[in-house]
Amino acid sequence: MTAGEPLVRSTSPVGEGEAAAEAASLRDWWTLLKPNVMQLVVFTAAVGLYLAPQTLHPLLAAVTILCIAAGAGASAALNNAWDADIDAAMARTCLRPTAAGRIAPAEAGTLGVTVALVSVMVLGLATNWLAAGLLAFTIVFYAGVYTVLLKRRTPQNIVIGGLAGALPPVIGWSAATGTLDVVPLLLCAVIFLWTPAHFWALALYRRQDYGRAGVPMLPVVAGEAATRRQIVVYAAATVAASLALLLTGAFGWVYAVAAVGCGGHFLWRAIQLLGHADDRRAVRLFRSSIVYLFLLFVAMVIDRAASGSVGS
């Protein structure tokens, strides 16, 4: 795939691409990069970078985070380009620039490919090619595997596709060290297992949206009861993975308290949802899952600052 062949579908719900692009504001182009999603990517990548036993020069560290953020934005632009038709059918996404017709899917795809290539090349030159290769894999996996191959075909789309969102701390760690380690891989596992519970809580109270758009999310295909059971399973697996980090000896009591306390609350929220077909509980779980992941990673940073070292 090249910059001249953007990742787009052959049909567009917005009409003429040039007219759509001309109507776009700078804010629309920024929104195209999904900055809300980018914040989580940047945060977890920065934690992975901070936890690494080797340190980068502050300028190189800033370049690393910028490249990872740009890669996440590129993935989002490619996702918007491909999904413009189904985004237009959903209340949650119908105001996105490509769905609303303010940016043509072809233009969004071209931006995504260009930013992706630049971010990977700059990261490779600034740090190492392992980190750059992981970033390239993340972009291709999200845009190609999740968006194009899985999202419209299987209710397991978010399970498999969640790997893309789980890799940023591994990229941050490898940018500093040039290697992989059990610690960043377990960080990846925590986010990977957290993603289905987090996203299916959203899908529960947006199930009509997904059904109308024809996206086979788990609540649409398997029903709400089955989805709530799966949420509990993945929440429990997430907590188990977070506790497994203690077995590496990389963290101390600060992280242990957070992993047990925050993990227990996250799992309790999921169990609460199990017996109640209540959209309000689904919303609470969705929001509390974000807080849980944030506090867990903050605890890692505090523990690292207190102990002075991480790594096996």
C-alpha cells in the first residue's frame, strides 16, 4: 500500500471528495486522528518508556512519544476512511468528519498513509528499528486486520483487534532498550484483556447503533446476557494479568495495593452488570474501566519512582 493508494472503500457516503475536503476545518482534520483515543495510547506508551531500565535523552523520548501518537492518529485516519459508511449510520459516530461529509474518505486515507510512513521512519532513525517495526505492525494491524478484515465479519473483532491498542507500552519500552522483556509483554497482556470488557460495556448501551450499522458486535450477535458473562471473564483475566506483574519482582507494595484494590473494584463493577440488564450499569462499567487502567499505570510509575528500577 502506498500514499497514492489510500486505504478507502470504493464508495463514499459523502459525494464529491474535493467538495468535502474544501468544507473541512482544521478542527475536522484534528478530530480525524481521534485525539481521545490517542491520549490513552500516549499515556501507556509513556509509562512503558518510563519503566524501561535504560533511559533515552529527553529529546529522543519526546520524539518517541510524538511518533507513537502520530502512528495512533494515522491508524485512526485510516479507520475513518474505511468506515465512513457505517459511521454515518451510527449516532455515536455520525458527526465524524468523513461520516458527515466534511472530509473525503480518500483524503483521510492519504493522510493516514503519509503520517504512518513518516512516524515509522522517524522513530526508526531516532531510536531503533525494533520499536519502529512494532509501530508499523500496530498501524497495519489496526487499519488492515481489525478495520478491514475483522470489524464487519466477526463478533471477536474487538478481542483480536485489541492487540493494536495494547502494544504502545511495548513500543515505548523497546524504544529505550532495543529489546523486549516480560514486563512490557505483561503490560500488553493487561491492556489486551482489558479491551473487550471495556469496549463491550460501551457496545451494550450502543447495541442498537451497531445493529443498525450491521456491525456484528457481541451484544448484537450473541445477546446481552452472553456479553455480560464475557465481560466478567475478561475483567477477571485482566486482574489476573495485572497481579502476574508482581511475580516478576518488578513492582512493590504501591503497585500491589493498586492492583488488588482497583482490580477488585473493576471486577465488582463487571459482576454487578452480570445480573442486571441495565444500560446505566454498563455506562458505569465503561467509565470505571478507564479510571481503573489509568490508576493501575499511575501506580506503576509511582512504584518505579519509589524503588528506582524495573525490569527482570
